[in-house]
Amino acid sequence: FAKGWFTPYDWIIRLQPDALIMNDTFLVESVLRQHNPVDAILGRCGCSPTKQRPKGCESLDGVWTAIPAWINTDFHMFRPSAVPSWGNSSKSYVNAEHRALDAFGSVLR
């Protein structure tokens, strides 16, 4: 971000090599939407399904969910114009998800 590499692009898409998009309809419709535009499409980290409460997870509507709701960094796409920076460069982050949560804070609603 600091060097302006993403400035000329409308969208930035990051996809891990082992992540698959099986149906892109939602993604394409979101990118092309003129009314109520979307600034980012992010995934939330989940917790392994189990009967017992996994560490760091809470049940939301019967689904174990990571708390806080970390952003999954295996896939994300965003408008560079909506994200002011990729987190705080002077801050120490625990992992990529922690940094992504900080970076995408401006687009989370």
C-alpha cells in the first residue's frame, strides 16, 4: 500500500493455491453491483465442528465461530480505494488473520 502498487486496480483478489471457488456467481454479482456497492468480500475463520466447545470459539446459532471473528486470509478480495492501508506497520501482529482484521476494519460493517 505504501508504494501505491494497488492504486491502479479496481479490485485486488488473493486466493491461496489450495482454495477453490466452486461457484463464482456471488462474487461476480457483487463486483458488478451498481446500487449498494461492496468494498470487500471476506471470509470468516471457522472452528472445527465438534460437540465440545473448541478453545477460542463460541456458538453462534449452533455453529462454533472463532471469537473474535478473524478474517480468513486464504481468500479475500477488496477495492484498494476502500482500504487505507494494510494494517499498522509499527504494530506487531500475531498472525496474518490478526493483521487482516486490523487492515479491513474500515470496510467491516
